[in-house]
Amino acid sequence: MTSANYDRQNLRLSAAQEAQCTDFLQHLVQTPSLSGQEASVARIVATEMQRLGFQSVHTDRIGNVIGRYGQSGGPILLLNGHMDTVNVGDLSAWKHDPFGGEIIDQKLYGRGSVDMKGPLAAMLHGIGILIAQGVPLPGEVVVVAVVQEEPTEGMAMRVLVEEEGLRPDWVILGEPTLMQISRGQRGRMEIRVATMGRSCHASTPEKGDNALYEAARLIFGVEILNARLMEDAVLGKGSIAVTHLATVAGSRNAIPDRCDLVIDRRLTLGETALRALAEIEALLQREDVRGRVNTGYYRSTSYTGYHTEGPEVYPAWLLAADNPLLLQTSASLEKSLATRPQVRTWGFSTDGVYTMGEAGIPTVGFGPGDDMLAHTADEHIALAQVFDASRAYAHLSIDLLNYLSTHTLS
Ligand SMILES: [Zn+2]
């Protein structure tokens, strides 16, 4: 490592760099990127990484865009942001064009501004600060803009780690935290149940066995079960909710012989998919319902044509309160932002289900923007927070890589 002749106080965006960061974010928001349709936004991200001077920029098999800065062979810090967004929903609920990228009172409006194009812009431009000032790093910072996080969180990170062979030591997720720290989240799974009956003419219902009535008993049991699920002191209680129901019948004047239900199950720490399935089986037995229980299964094809599939199970994860990543992140943010960040957890699910939940890579969350605005009409982000987060990511890259290069992690 060469002698560090940069000035820590100056590790921030200049006025010109702030303007470029704003333009970039505006361009991202103006480019729709539903999950599986991230090609255009991926090109914009790759071009911006090249313009900022990232050392290597490439797109992997599933379409993640990866840019690196620093020195290879040492520790690796991964900054993660997803490129996809959810749909706009009811357009009449929006006062601002969801793809306009309008700026009013220094807030940028549009779908994805918070979740999470704003944080992604902050990450790229944060590392851009280090590149522009030639700050040497005792390792590498890798910015990864991932695909398809919204429907199948963790899946694109699994491809990056298990198929592309990237092995980060620590991961920072830029999902919005309002500049605080998140150290975990409940997991989730999708459960599918089919209740079985026997069809007959609807004019003589007593001669058949209505699968919808079977489902009704199950639904009642699910509502009661929700109040009784186990609780984790930090992540809170698991939850269960029926979110979809459809009958299968020959016609509207036939008794349905099958009813398909979708159940959203949030898993707190200590709850497993096996346990969640067993609870439903027990419910069926108690309520004397004939039915089949299965884990949901996704199949998807990325914009690069890469096919993935797997069970819809996303485990809970929580970084220990004394984990060095949490302590070092906290200390670094306290210096760069001149305020002590709070440590909390997310209510929603993130790529951490894979990085920490499955791969066991220490993972922490820090990002600009209010997570309560994610997926809402008139989603927006304060530009000042994006700029502050850029500075924070620059400092985090130095501080965390310095720590990693001088400590052996057990
Ligand atoms: Zn998100």
C-alpha cells in the first residue's frame, strides 16, 4: 500500500460530483427496470462505473453488474444494491410521474428512488470519490448491482458467490435505513395448500364435499395460529397470512372439488421451513381437512436469458451485537457522519437472506432513504442523504478494509 496522502476531511463529493451523482440517479429512475427487465439500467450502471474509473467492470451470467476498486489478493468488501424495482401500482395515486425523476425541494421523485436506485447511486459515487482522489485501499471494494431482488431476494447473490466465485469477507447492503444501521430481518417463505373435496351439482350440495368449506376451516386455523407463533427478542414474532385463494370447479353451478391457497409466512430466528410446513400439516389434521401442503417454487429467466429455479424459502438472519462488522461500521459512520447511528432491523426482506442467512458472510445494512416510502406512490429520496451516504460509503471502504487487513477473523 502506498502512503496515504489524501485528506480524510476531503473525502466527500464536490459540487460538480454532486451534480453528476444527481444526473445519474435521475437517469436510473427515468429508466424502468422491472425484475427480469434490467437490461437498460444495467447498461447505464456499467457505463457510469467505467466513467468513474472503476478498475474492472463486467456483467455476469445472470446480469449483475460488478465494478471493483483497490488491490486484489487482499480482503474484499462487497457493497450490494439491486437494480430492479416493483411496478408502479395504481398510477392515479401518483402526483409525480413515476419515471420522471422530478426534483422538488432537493428531493428526487420516482419509482425506485428509495428502493433502491438512490442507494445504488450513492455507492457508485462513494467509490468514485476514492477513485478520483487516488485513495489506496489494503484490499478491494466490489460494488455489485444485482438483478431480480424484489421477487427472489438472494438469488442473484447466490449466482455471484456460488457460480461466479466471488468470495467477499463482509457485505454492506444499501437498502434504505434512513442513515441508520440494520443488522437483520425476519425471513420468509411461500406455502401452497390445496384442499380437496368432491364435486357435484350445486343444486344438491349435500351430495358433494365443498373444497372451499374445507379451506375455510384451514383459514380460520391460520388466523389463530398467527397469534401463537414464536417470538425472537430482536427480530420479533413470526407471522402467517393467507394471501390468495382460488377454486377449481367444472362451472359456477358445481361444487368445487379443489381450492388452492397461497400463504405468506414470515420466519423469525429459530423458525425453519420444515417447522412452518409441519404447523400447517398439524392444522389440517386438527381441522380434519383433506389437503396437500407444498413449499412455493420460483422459476425465472434473467434479462441475459439465464434460468434459475428453487424453493421460495428465505431464512431470517441477524448479525450479533458484538460482531466486528457491526462495531466497525458503527464507528466509521460515527466519524464520517458526525452522529452515532442507531442499530435496528428491517421489516422487509433483502439479499442478506443469502449472504448472511445461507452463506454465513457477515452482512450489515446501511443506506439513504426512508424505507417506509419503498413500494409506495410518490416514492422519493432527499438528495442530501444520497450525498452523505456517498461520503459514508467511501469512509466505510477504507475503515472496514483496514480492519480486515489487520485482523484475522475467526
Ligand atoms: Zn429493495
